[in-house]
Amino acid sequence: MQIKRTYFQTAGYMIAALLLATSCEMKNLYDPEYNQEAPSVVPFTTTQPVEISMGVDLTRGLVTAYNLYTENPLDENGELRTDLQTVGGGIFVAGVSPHQKFVLPAYAKDLYMYSYNRFFPQVMQASITNGQAVFAPTYEADTRTIGEGESGVSGADTGIDTYIVDQATGLTDSYDIANPDSIQMIPFEVRNAISQEFLERDRGYQVPDTYKQDATLEILSDNKGNGVRIFISAAFSEGQYANAMNYVVVPADKNIDTMTKAEIQALEVFNVLSYASVIGNGNGTQARPDGLTPGKYVQLKYRNEEGNLVDTFPVGVKVVWVLKSNCFDRSTGTIGNDILSEFATEWVFSESRWNTLFYPLNGYDGKKSIYFSAADNNGGVHTFFGMDDTHSNAWDNDCNDIIFSIIVDPADALTPPPTIPEPKPVTHTVSREGVLAFEDQWPMKGDYDMNDVVVEYNSAITYVYDSNTQELADATIQKIVDTWSFVHNGATFDNTFSYKVNIDPAYISSVTIGETPETVIPDGDGFIINVVENVKDIIPIFTSPAEPITYTVTMIFANNTFKQNDLADELAPYNPFIRPTNPNIPSDGIEVHVPFYAPTEGMDTALFGTFDDCSEPSKGIYFVSTEDNNYPFALHLSGIKNGAWAIPDESVLISDFYPGFDEWVAGGCSDVAADWYLHNEE
């Protein structure tokens, strides 16, 4: 409201009210021939409804927390950027919530999904088309050069050992296993537990020493007497290198702890998985469009005393894993040998002593593998090992650049490794931000500088998924913390700020403002929260910039009752409104809402259609002006960080302060100049 409102203006408004000269509705009462002006149906919304879905085949029950961005959230090094804000997010349960609904900023054209579960692609991309966004992994060219690093082993390997994977016929175009010896899906609860325990995507994570141990397999028993069978499948890959998975067998009469370099180099090296990378996995910048499918197992072979390859291993032998780092040539489908001038960078062993023997580094303990097991919901135990694909201590050294699943028959032929904990409840907090700007002279038009009451908000929504109580159900809302920051008061009127939440109060266990419990006001299908009784009491008039005054409202939801998809249409800023005390209008039921938002039960509905308002409640048209006066009485500006919106100067039309406003309105407030409020005249 502009500062030059004088007593003469006030008198003018009162005269106008008495003469009914500007009232759409009351003119009709006195002049039957008068045609009421048509209401503006420009929505003035800065948001768009979007339904997202996954364009990848994911195992039912796999759970991930995720965030949505309008730009790729990873930098060139594969690290999560800190300069971006989320525009949405939640918890995805594969096979349970395939389509999730969001209300996103209208300027969003492309979306990127960042996942926190290592068994999902880390980054997926989608374009928004007709309110739909279908995500698929982002694949970029592999720019790494084969041959980086050093070679310290000159073993007996002469290339691919084709007895396990036939190079000519056993590889598809994506290097997947064409004819696996066994197909066994890794249970979703096991994969969820692994993802929670080994936090590759948390760069500060350190693997517990419990799991960081040699993953060498020692055949201790054979209770069936038929020999021991070993199967292996790639379960997950995070590393950027094109690695090959191999193994050597140490005979029972050899002491693995005292073997010399020469003895180790004399061992036969067997290739298991030529391109040990999982389809879709990667660190975001190097996600693979080709590779292996988890659950496809190949069987290891043992060369017996007669020199024949057989399917079973005898008691006493030891299997040492050998990861040939970045030595697979994806263009030819071949594995380089150990000659530095051709391919090999370095070999990483599951036997720590061997690593230090061939790659002595100051203070290096040689541990480059993890070894663990996980239980499924039926009591079955699944064994895994993971490995780093470099000896460099400059990297994360978490020993899980690639994780493999092992099946051993009989199952008790090995000493079981440590068991990781069962999956914990998944909680994830996502923030939603924006600005609210009000004109308080409604139903009169005012000056449309949209600065009478300006409120910034940050709504932090905490989602939760607990497999113990919500088995294969959608995630629910645990709590919402709304922070309302009052940053400008351009009004001489007294204005109360409140908002209506269209959620049944039965879903809410408590509401507090700050530390004080709040008694909400039931209203139709929801409830009202009064935040500030008089904005003028907390923010000085016409002070810019004003010191923000902040109120925090916390809503705690009853346990596992309100589904996350049910919140899509009820997100902050909910249905915010101000209640002006306008001396020109003798009513204590004035409310000003964002266009097309319904009033509360306390609204004086007789004011609709008076002065410059052309609402038609019977048609769901609220708080709009005429077609010839395309200005709103309130605006919600979605997706703005606190402090980032330039408040229009006093008495300056918002269309003058923001040049893109008129273009946006002329385009029906759709995607034309949808980001107008991010670019003011200054």
C-alpha cells in the first residue's frame, strides 16, 4: 500500500463505496441493464503439477531417498553441488509408488533426480512434457584412458580366459552375461541394507574395520563330499574405471602368508567378469549404459591335477580375488595383459599382504577389500565382498568401487563373514521455498506494487519409510517444519497473517509455534494456523530492507498415517492469507488470498463482487479482478531461496519493476517468461 494514501483518498474510497460506483455486483442491483465485467481467469500461478515415474526396471521393494533439481546436481568430479536448491524430493519404493506427484516451479523444464541408494542410478534425467516426467539414467561419454597408473605384477595371464565367458559368443553388445550359470535375484531388503551400511554417496563415509578385511575365500569343509561350487555375480559398481574381475587359486599345500613374488606370479589367473561394471551404476558422470545385470551368476572353475577345468574346488584351497583396474577395452571387448605399454594399470588383490608386496607404499596397510554377509526376510544369508579399483590412498579408500555377490555350495564351506545390520527406517528431509506478496486493499485494487505484506517461507518436509511397519507401502510424512520470515511491511493497515492447511486434523498429533503448543482452528476440510496477529507490530512500515522476523511452525504427524503422495496438493505455502483491518470497509471478515484459493469459513463472502473484485464463488473463482485489469491481489512466487526476491519499490507497479510480468500474464501464466520474478529491472 503506497505511502501517499491521504485522508482525501480515504474519503474518496468512502464516497465510492456509498455511491456504489465501482462495484461489479452492486451496479447490477441498481442498473438491470448493466453487464457485469467478466472476471479474469488468469491463474497467476508460478507452479505446475508434475507426475514423475521411473523409466528403469527396479526390483519391487527397493527403497531410496531422492532429491529433484532443475540442473545436473553433480559437478565435473562427480561430487554433489552445493550451489543448487532442491525443487522436490521424497522416498521412492519400487513397485509401490511408481508415480509420484509434485507441485514444482513453473519455470522447470528439465528435472534431475539424485538417488541415495547405491542400487539405483545415481543421477537420472527427465524432461517435463504435459505434466509428466519419466526418469532415465544419464549416460555420458567415457573419457578415461586405458593405461593410467602403474603395473607391478607380471603374472601368467595371456588375455581373456574364455572357459567362463566365451569372448566370441558369450558377450552381448552390452557385455552382459549371455548364458549365466545361475540366476538368483538379490533380495531387495538385502540391497537396501547394503546401501545403508556402505554410504558411497556420502563422501565422508569410512568403512567400519569390522568389514574391511581380506575377502580371500578359504574352502574349509565339504559336508556333501562332492566338492565345493562357487558362483559370483556383480551386485553394484561405483567406480569410474573399466575393470575386469579375476581370481587365482592357491593350492592347499601353499602358505598364502609366506608366498614370494615369484610364487604368486606363477599362479594361473582366471578371468570371471571381463567388464565388471553394472548397467546404470556409476558415480553420475560415468554411469554405464552397458555392463552386467545383478543376479546373473557365473560359476568359477578349478584346474585339477590332471590339468582339466572342473566345477568344484577341493577343501584347503584358497581363492584370491584379483581386480585388474581399468584394463578392459570397451571398444574391442578385450582385456589387456600386464604389460604397461598396452593396457594394465595395476592389479588389486583381496589379500592385503600381496598388495603391499607388489605396491609398497609408506604407511599402506594393503587392505583393499571388504567382506560381509546380510540376512534376508526369510532368514537366508547372502555373502558379498567389495574392492577398491586403485591402490592410491588419495581416493576414498572405501573398498566398494564394485561389490560382488558370492554363492557357495555347500553354504557352510566357508567361515561366514560379519553380518551387516538389517535395513533401518529411511528418513529424508526435503525443503520447499518461496515468497508470498500481498495487496491489502482488496476488494479495492490498490497500487499493485505487491509489497504490503511480504513473507518468505521454507518448508522442511521429513518423509519416513519403515519396512518393519510399512512393508511394501508408500512412504509417509513424519513432520513438517515451516519457517515464515516476515521481510517487508508496506501497509498502514493492520494485517493478520494466517494459513489454512487442507489436511484432516486427525492426521496431526501436534502443532507448535516455536516452543509453544498451538491450538489449531478447524475449518471445513482442514484447519487454520494463525501466525502473526498484526504484521505492523513486528515489521516497521516502509523499512527496506527490514530485519526478518521469523516464526517456526512444526506439525508432527500421527505415525505412518499420511502418505507422501497425499501431500502433493497440500504443500506449503498451503492456503495463506492476510486479514486486513480496512477502515474503509465496515467488516471484520476481510481476507486476501492467492487467486483461486477459497476463503475460510470466517470470510465475509458478501464482499465478493464488490469494488474491483469479480470473484464468482459458485464457479470456484476467488480473489480475481477484471479481464481488463490483469493484476492479482496476492502472489505466490515458487522456488526462491530466502532473501533472493527483490521487493518492488513503493507505488511501483509490479509489471514495471519486473519487465517480464506482462509477458507472463499475456501468455496465460504458463511457461512463457515463467521465471519473470527472478529478473527485476535492476
